[in-house]
Amino acid sequence: KTWRNSFAFESSDPDWASYELGVFVCLNCSGIHRSLSSRVKSIRLDFWEDKLVQFMKSSGNANAQALYEKAVPPYYYRPQQHDCNVLREQWIRAKYERKEFTGETKYPPVSYSTGFYEGMLWKKGKENTQFLKRKFVLSEREFTLTYYNKENSKGPKAVIAIKDLNATFQPQKIGHPHGLQFTFQDNDHTRNLYVYHESAEEIVTWYNAIRAARYAYLKTAYPTGTDEELIPKITRNYLKEGYMEKTGPLQKEPFRKRWFILDSQNRKLFYFKEQLDAEELGVIFIGTESNGYSVKECVPKHARGNKWTCGVSVETPERQFVFMCEQEREQREWLEALRKVMSRPMAPQDYTSEHDFTILFIVNGTEAAVSPKSATVFFFSRKA
């Protein structure tokens, strides 16, 4: 039998149970339940008294779900099996400790449901690695996320439109268990902000408050859209991230190590000098094979300066991109991820994204491009 455990995913073989709540859980859930002082036993290794067995029979995961998940907001993120620990822990605490989803009226209401949220977050500097406290204000009414350099600043440092905002947890990359990455469009560049909060509950509240504002925006922008269509668009994790070496457009330039992010929803492969850079060096649109895009293993003919040997070639209508991976496993993962994007049919808005950047010419290995949005010519990949 398949059991629905404390997370939002299914477990076919739960090894543990909370005999206080009457639910069967996986190994990961059992540790979190134990940290809440919930009584947990191993199904196979511990002794079960008859009265506990009867209690588990009369309770069960379906009954617990009906009670503790009766009124989960559609925008609230339900953790999946491979999500980071802070999301999993706070989902369990919200359900069983704070009882946020039982349908009872809360006063004061939970913070992520009010349409307005403000507070202090530690934010990484754009040009350095230092994290400083910054005030952030989220307004669902104005569909904006604003942040200030100082708590009492007269004017904001930046006003970010909810329309273009994505939030994803990045604890390993940021180096903090509560690390959160904001990504948004800033003129002709994609801008990244890296933040964290010492409190696990606070950072997950920020995440779900942003999801609530994004959900409200999508309901306004697409009034006929169903929850099934809109919820996957609220926020997204990136399909694949990691370092690869990249050469220039002539494939004779030295290879340089770059951090890559594959955003499958927007069909874009971004590359950065370092993994915590605020802006990308360049972006590659990933279309479909029927539109002239392909990916394959390769061995570069004129490799120079590369330390890695596992090649990946991405063919677009404009040019061929050659990357080198450190290990065959990484090479396979990149090939699989890129093929997954290429196999998905393009949506109407994807054709607009495909022509956001049109390469005009190459000067000394540097690509010059025009952005139709601003009708200006600029150099968007000065380095390979």
C-alpha cells in the first residue's frame, strides 16, 4: 500500500510512525517529528503494544490529512521529497505544531496570508560577498517587492515587480541553511539577490508570502486560468545548475570556468562568472529540435586551456556552443536536462523570448546584440 506521509509526496514503504499523531512517516519525517517532541517508533525494530496498534488502525494518514490539511492555501508550497530541510521542517511544524491549515480562524492571521509583509533580511552585496541587513517590503496590492539599504531610508534601493519575480531556496549555494535566491528581470539583464534569515519560520514565511503575491498576480493576469495551470508558475526550482567550462564563439578562445543555470520554464541557459553573481554574463535560449536546436556529446577540435574533458555541444540556429564538464556524470546530467527542455513544445510566449536577443556581429570574440525591448545595441558577453 502507498502511504501519504508528512510531506506532499508518496511513500510506498514507511518505516516509522508517530504514535502520538497516528501517522506513518518516512525516515526524514521521523527525525523532524522527533525534534518536535512527538513520540516516534520504528515499525520494524520497536515493540508495539496492542493499544498503540489499535490507535494506529483507527487513525492513519488519511484521517490526519483531512484534519491537519483541511485548508491549505493553494499558493502554500508543499515540500517534495528532495526539497531542502527548512521547507520540510516548517511544513510539518505548520501542520502539527502551529495548526495553520485546520480551517479555524486565526487571530492575528498568519503573516503570509495578509497581502502585506515587511521585515529585515540578510542580503549579499552586489559586488562583494558580505551580507548586510536590509529592509524588505512585500505589497500584494501593488504587486511589488521593495528593499531599502537602511531601515529608515527615505527611498527604496530597488522596486521589484512581482510579475517577473522568482524565489527558490539555495542553502548550499548561499552557504546558509535558510538561504533564499530572488531572481527578477532588471532592464535587459536577469538580476539575482541572495538573502537569508536566522529564523527558519521567518524565511519560509517570506517564501510563502511571495508565493501568495505571485498567485494573486497570476489570477489577475490570467483570470480564466485554473489552479492546475497557475500553481506551477508561482515559483520554480531550476532544472540544473553547476560549473562548466565555456569557450567563445570562434571555438578557438581559451576555455573559462562558468556557473550555469538552466531555467526550464523560460527555456533559458544562463551563465555567470561565479555562482553568486548578481547578473549573468550571457543567456542562451533553448528551443526545440524542430526549430534547429540540438545537444550532443562532443570533443572540441581546437580545445585550448580546458582542464575538463567531457564535452557538451549545444547547437542553435545562430551558433554552436561548446562546454566542458569535469565528470561524465555531470555531462550526462546536462545532456539529459537540455534534452528534456528541447523535447517540450514551445509555448507562444517562448517565441518572443527566443528573439529577445538577436546576435548581429562578432568583434574580437565579443558578441554584439540588439534587444527589441529597448531597441539598443549592447555587448552582453564580453568574456567567454
